[in-house]
Amino acid sequence: MRGPVYAPHRAVRRIGFALTLWLCGVVPCSADVITDWDAKATASASFAGFGEREAAIVDASMFDAVNSITPRYRAYLVQEHVTEPTSPEAAAANAAAAALERLHPQKAEEFRSSLRDFLATLSAPRADVDRGVQLGEKVAARIFDARANDGATARESYRPRTQPGVYVPTAPVSQWTLATTRPFALERADQFRPGPPVSLSSKEWVTDYNEIKALGAIDSKSRTPEQTETARFWLMVGPPAYHPLAWQIVSARHMSLIDSAHFMAVYTIALTDAYIAVFDAKYHYEFWRPVTAIRNGGGNPETERDPSWQSIDATPMHPEYPCAHCIQSGTAAAVIELLGGGPAIPELSLTSSTAPGVVHRFTSLEAFTTEVANARIWAGFHYRSSTKVGTEMGREVGRYVATHCAPPLGAGR
């Protein structure tokens, strides 16, 4: 990986972060209806895993609509019988617009306006465009309805561990419902649940504890300026952190419409299932965060207490183990390797709303996953062992989804 490139006069504004990147050319990609609408989904996404679930609904809708016209893969969910000429571009665009309108009804007119502008650019006969619009609407409705009661939007009912009469902090936990959400492609949320975190009596725990205590503190004297910048760079979460990489793969590989739709659908489905899998594990083990461990002492004579220790930023409000960013990067790397042209990648670039003006570039998937893992240690959020487990868990999820979700027609499972 090359070092970060500082571009202070091209700082990314927060107005629809991912869509701004797309339109301003920070992430260079050629025009593609699939990635264009995925960028709109990314710009509109809710927080972290919930936003990834929304993108998966959008991308699965586009894929099943296009694949109904040109069947090259098994459908994710919907295979419509198309007998008359139908515009696949119109089908994809309206599938995305219709899904986004259902997910974000307050922005319905914005999505409809974008759709009208896009349809006006198509050269296909009006009848073909109209059939595409109708197909996209039908597919999006079925996929949205299929996910309506998957558990992600259920009322949060996490029960803090306590004893009668004993105070516990009352801040709400984050993304608890993802732990019980029905996966898109995995057989069940705990399919790849790892073993427990390291024992507090182990040498590995002592090493992990002392490493993050030194490197992850807000006032660390051991962390370099570059490490600090990288930690802040990866404070971004959800689709803006990972989708721009996929857009560049689609462009660099010159993917056809159907292959672009397939790749983006599998990519976002895998990332969503990775979130579901990691929160299943997090809330199963409920391992303490560094800020809790270090302020209390690590439960080991060799883990000295620091009562005022703070991480570089506010610690995410969910259990530590495994590292969620690491499972996301591992999943993304696995899908890119299997469906995006192999382990050798073109140079990929990424910007971050949490480190304005900085561009990070990657020339290998290993460099990418390693940076993400290190960033979470340098931020004071995750222990080294947790990042290793998270990255490998992500690779397992990514490999499974890439080989089991919407495989090519004629391919065995």
C-alpha cells in the first residue's frame, strides 16, 4: 500500500458522502447503471449494518430484474418470465428506485426525479423502457416484502447484565437487532461463529492488552502521526467504507451489465451477512472493550490498570469481539478475489469522511485488510487477536456467499 496522499483542496464534503465521491470523480469509474444506483443507495444509507442491509435490498433487486431479462445466474429470489423486448437498464434503475423509495419514503421524490432523468437518456424504444420499468417495480416489491420481517427493524430488547438494585450505564447498545436478523445467504447467523476470545490468564491477552493500552490511547506517545491518521480514516463505517472499492472493480474489469449487477448484489449481500454474523458473535460472547478493561485492570497481574484511559474516539456501543470492521474487510476481499478478477487487483483508492482530504491507495487485498485491522487497534477499539479472528471470519463469510448466492446457471452448489 502506498502512503496516504494529502489533498487539502479537495476535501470531501459530507453532503451524501459516497454519492459526492462518485460525482466528483474522487473514485474514478465509468458510467454504469448498477454502480450509479448503488452510489445513491450508499449516499442514503442508514448507519453501518442497517445501511448495508438497505444496499443489499437495492442491489438484489437490480440483479434479479436484469437477470430475469438475461438469465445467466440463478436468481437471488425472483425470476420473472420475460418474453418481450425489455430494457435491462430501465429495469435495473427502477428496481433500485422502487426499493429506495420503500426504504426511505421521505426521499421518494428525489429517487423518482433521478429515475426520470436517467430514463430520458435511454435510446431503447419507449415500449421496451416501459416494460423494464414495470419489471423493476415488480421485482423490487417482492424482494422488499421478503425482507420486511427479517428482524433488523424489530424493537431493540437487549438485556444488560446486572443484579437487582445495581446501577449499569444506561446508554443504548448499538445494532443489537442485527444479531437476530435473518441472513440473506448464510444458512444461519451463527454459521461461522468463532470460538471464544482469548483467556484473561493467557500470554496473548497480556500482549494484546498492553499493545492497545499503548497504541490506542487518545494521548498515545507510541502511535505515529500516520497511524493516528489511519485510525481516524477508518472511523467511517457501513457502505461508504467499502462500496467505492467495488465500483472501481466493476469499472477496471469492464463488467457487462449482468455481471456488474451480479457482482454488486453478491458483494452487498455478503457484507450484510457479515454484519449479521459478527453481531451474533459479539452479543453471544459480550467481551469487554479496551476502555472497560484498561480502566479496571485486565484481570491479570501483568495488565496494569489506567483509571483515566480513553480511546482515540468514542468507543462503539456494542461488545468488542470479534472486530466488525475486520469482518467487513475480510468479506470484501474474499468476494473481490472470487468474483472480481482474482487476488491481483488494480490500484484502488478510497477517501473518508472522517479524515477529510486524505486518499488511501491499495495495490493488494492483503494490504487493505491489514490496514483495517491495524486501524482498529490504533483507534483503541479492538485487541490484536480480535482483528485476526474478525478478518478470517470475514473471509469465510465472503467465500461462502460468493459460491452459494446466485451461482452461474449450470454450476453445482
